[in-house]
Amino acid sequence: MKKRILLTSFDICLKYQQSNSSDDLLLEVTKLDLIPDDLSFLRQLPVDVQLANNQVMEKNNAIQPEDIICYEQAAILTPLSVEAFSSVEKLEVDIEKLVAKEASIQISHDCFYYLGLDYLDQNQLTIRCLFTHVSVLNQENLMEILQISY
């Protein structure tokens, strides 16, 4: 049986940006043919914590995914970083162990999605929610990010 996974991304946040790397990544993921899971996309979320979280929770209620992976652009040195403060902590998933397999992933300690976590906690939902920061995509890192992002 396919696993239901919700993938989210953000719209541009600075006027000079042409795109947001989180959304660029999800666009590339939509082109992949060999993904065994049932993916739903919620792309170009507004860069407003309350509005973005409301949209994610609406989509969550509609499709009831087993996992949510929230991507956002970040100025980071590695291609990806995983947020240390995510709901996987409650489900006893060891973030250190999760990223140990990939040297190109770092752990972040800057939780932007606290409203979403609060919603999951208050509603006692056991959905695993992972927050991932994506560096700006380029030809050198795109394939590596695609391989390790999902």
C-alpha cells in the first residue's frame, strides 16, 4: 500500500527572488516517475506563518497524510538541513540517526513551523512532520538534493 505524504513549499519571500528553492525542489519532484508513495503537493504557500499553517492544516484534514514534509528555502552551507524541533521527536525518531546517513545534511535549530507543531500536539495527531531547509538549487547540487530530499 502506498504511503500518503504531503509535501509543502513556499512562495518567494524577497522581491528580488525569481523563485523559492523549496518550490523549485517540489517542481522537480513532480517530474520524477519512480516514487512509490502517494504524494500530494501544497506549493507556494504564503510567507506568513498563520496563513501557511492554516493552509497546511486544511490540506492535512482533506487528505489525512501519514507524513508531512515541509520544505523552505534557507541560506545554508549544505544542500539540506533538517529541523531538530519537529513532530518526529514525539514519535521517537532520532534526528541524529536520520541524518547520519547523509553527510550533506545538517541539523537546524530554527523552528519556523511552531504553529503547525502546536496544531498537531493539541489535536493529538500522530502524523510525522519533518521540516527541511533547502539551499538555493543549481546544476551542481540539484541531483544530490533530489536523491536525499525524499
